[in-house]
Amino acid sequence: MRGVILFLLFFTLSFAKIYLISPEELHKLIKEEKNLVIIDLRKSIKEYWKEHIPGAQWVHFEAFRFPKGGTPAFFLHTEIFVKKLEKLGIDKNTPVVLYDAEGTFIPFYVAWGLDYINHKKVYVLHGGFNHWKDKDLPTTKDYPKVKEKRYGKYTINKSIRADLDYVKKALNREDVVFLDARTPELYEGKAGFWKRLGHIKGAVNRFWKQDFEEHVNKYGKKYYLLKPKEDISLFYESLGIGKGKEVILYCGQGLMSAATYYVIKYYLGLTDKVRLYDGSWNEYSQTNLPKEP
């Protein structure tokens, strides 16, 4: 019986996956997949009212965050997150597509949340809505008709998340790399609004945008596409990632580092030993734990 349970758990985990999808591939998928749920994560509902991808529902990304013990901006408690998914017409078998305006870290953050509950199939639109527009693909002003669903049973993948206690224990581990995905100015403590400035002692810095190339569509709007794998893999490999080292990712609020989570685990496929510290500097700066400078 125990062997059966372990097999089922492995089976569930092996199907948890985040996929990058091009505008053309998404256009085809919309036609073929009747149960697809598309979530528009652009910052302003006015953008959604103006036009959106057919079938998309608008949700502000902050709807997936809430304070914990007085500290702001943690990813939602799992039960509440699942309830929201149900309201969006999502069950455990529903393919979910996420997009923002430019293809930044926001959809990767929500995708990480879905990965945390081992959702089977999650797509992030490469380059976001502005890339979709660049391909002259259809848009609409219509709202989709959505029926609420029961999500069903889910499992939590604790191995992809780090809380403050885990971070404390990992500070002196030689097999752990702390990677700060913020700008160099924030990493170096030259900017920011937190109680303490700087970075976790011993952390290395790679701004999340360094893995992406900026493009401008025919309407003058920016979007970001991932650089070729060979252009970015050497940096991560040089840190020992993929060679036994575990990486704990953080940024200001856990948002930027979600893009790096996707890059390391799914785009480059270097290792499964990747944790996102969603408390990030937002939480760490309130402690007396060691920092630099």
C-alpha cells in the first residue's frame, strides 16, 4: 500500500510543469482546448477593457498576495488560493494560461504559486500581451462566460518554497546559493525603502532582466523574450547550480525572483533544487539576521 501511495505521489509531482508558450501556439491552443482558462494579469483593468486576448479573465496580481503576521505581500495561504482558482473556473486538470503586458515576472509569480500546489499544466505567454499584438492576433472587449468549479484534491510541493526558518538554517550551509534577483542598486543597499538596506550575507546578484532581451512591437510597446539558453546558462552553472548546489531565490517581495525560478528549473533545466523565498527582503529586512553591506 505504501508503495502505491509513493508511486501516486511521484506521478502527481512528475506532471507539475510550467510551459512557455508563444503567441502563435496560444492562438492554436485556444481553438483546440475547450477547458482552457486564460488569466490577464496586466496592472490596469482599463487595459483589459480596451482589449484583451479572447477568453481572458482579468485579475490583478495583488489578489494572490496577503499579509502574514503583520508582514505584507506573501503569497496567499494555499486554501484561499485554491478557492480563488475555483471562482475562475479552474480545477486540477484545467490548463491555465497567464500573461501580463510585457512578459515580465508577474505571470511567473502566479505560475510558481500553481507549481506549489502541483497544478498539472501552466502556460506563461512569452512576451505577454504586447508580443501577442505584435503578431496581429485577435483581441476582444467581450467577457468570457465562466462557471465555478471544484478544484479537487491537491498536494503541496514544499520543496520549492523557503520560509524564514528555512533561510536561517541555510545561511551557513556550503551547499546553498542565495541569489538576489533585484537591481544592483537594491542589492548594494544604494536604494530601497525597507527598514534595512542591502542583501542577505553571502548572496550573489543577478537582476532577473539579465536573462531577457527587450523588444519593441509595431505599436511602440515593450516586451521581453528569454535569451538563448547558451547565453545565460554559464552564469548559473558557475555558481554550482545543477552540480549539487541548492539555490534559494529572493528579491524585494518574491516577485522578480519567480522569473529566475522558471529560468533555472524549467527553461535551463539545471536542477529541481530551487526554492523561492517569497518573504524575500520585505521580511528579512525586519530581522537582525546578517546582511551586507
